[in-house]
Amino acid sequence: MIVDTMKVYVAVVEQRNFSRAAELLHLSQPGVSQHIRNLEQEFGVQLIHRSPKHVKLTEAGEILYKHAKEMIARYEAAREDIGLLRDEVTGSLRIGASFTIGEYILPRIVASFARQYPSVDVQVTIANTEQIAQSVRANELDIGLVEGKIEYKDLQLGTPFMEDEMVLVVSPNHSFASMPTIEPSMLHDEVWVLREQGSGTRAYSDQFMSDLKLHIKRSYVFNSSQSVKEAVMAGLGIAMLSYWVIRKEQEHGELRLVHVKGKSVKRAFHILQDNNASATMAMTMFIEQVRHFKMR
């Protein structure tokens, strides 16, 4: 089907790389290359300048990319309209989530959604909050589920769908582990384990340390909450993480919560969309699923 070939072409253009497009579409790289060659033969022009590191569109390639996006959108709209005749939600959905949501909450939401709407093709991307926001802006994702602050006027940060608590955690061997509560001043000159810049978790950690005007002895940076958690359990330092991330380890005694007198850090999880994007039925139904989902 020509739409399948157009989807391959759009993926190559947006990923700027044949290998990444093949991985995204679960195809072989030679298969992706063949789709592009078939298109170039059909139109009788070169669409893409190829190089080992990236691809660059020709003038004809730019024109085809614009129309390919329109064709795919119309095809998905037709699928949805026909599906509605059978009371069936169809189409595809590209969902992005920040690490905390993507690793600990989203899989359950997607599983529930898939049981209710099995004809929707779902693709999930997990990255930090800033990367998810950029992907929504670039129309590489239909919906983002994020924690942290977003300051782009072209993005809509919807009503919070879940509340989260940020907690301080240490290993059972840390001096704070046996203390029911500590004074804020006791956090001076500690070693911290942090997420990378652009992470929603990092933004809250930085704000917490700034509010208390803490002097940091040293810090280590990891690009996933799982890595931060493992580093804390290994005794590398203390960290601020979502309670969703550490609750199992806390229940099993592998991590200890540290309560700071007079300090409680709450945050909300939001649905992120492009202001100018038109909502498909699949998007609408997924957003409803998110808003009504309850963690157990």
C-alpha cells in the first residue's frame, strides 16, 4: 500500500537516518532503502541526498514530505471515520512520556487502553521532559505525558491527571536512615545523585536545593531514574526521586525515606499537546483513559 511507503519516507525524513527509521518501523534497513528507491523511480527524481551520517532532502523531497504527511493524516482520518461506522476506534497513536511516567505509570495505562481499543497502533517514546516537549512541537509525537515545567507558547499543558510526591532517599547505611526527621541544615555538604538537565526530576531537585540554599559537597549525574536509584542503593549519595520510582525498594528496605522538617515537595503530571494539532478519535480516547486511570 502506498500509505505504508509514505510512512517509511516520513520516518526517514524525520529521523534523518535510515537505520533509526528502520528500527522505529521494525523493518530491515535494506527494506527501508528499497521503499525510498521505489519512490524515486516512481517520481523520476532524487528525493534524498544520502551520506553515512545523515540524510538531506532535495527540493523534490521537501515537496513530497509535505504531501506525504497530508496523505497519512487523511488516511488515518478515513480509518477513524470508517471505524466509527462499526463503533471501533482505529488509527495510530504516538505517545511520549518523561522517564518517571514512562517507566512506572504509562505501561499500565497503555495496557488498559489496548484492551479497550485493540485496533489502535500505539508507539511509545520515553525521554526526559524537555525532549518530549521538543518532539511534540516537531509533530513527532501526538501526546506527551510529562512532569516538570513547560514554557513553550505553542504547547498546551493540560489539567493535571495525577499528583506525585518527590521524596529524599538514602541507602540503609546512610547516617540519615535511622532518623525519623532531619533539619534542613543537616543537608549541607552532602553528596547528591542527580538526573540530567532537562529532566523534570532534576528541575525539582535543583529547586529544592536552591530554596534551602544548600552547599553541595559533590554531585553525580545519571540520565535515568533507575540509574539514580541504583547509585543511591550502592551508597553513592542522596537523591530526590518520585515516590512512584522508589516505593518497591522502600517497602523492601533497600532504600530509606528522609523526612525534612517543614518541607514537602508535590508535583503534578500533565498531558502535553500541540496547540495547533487536530485531535483524532484515538487521541481523544487515550486522553480520557489517562484522566480516569487510577494506580493500584
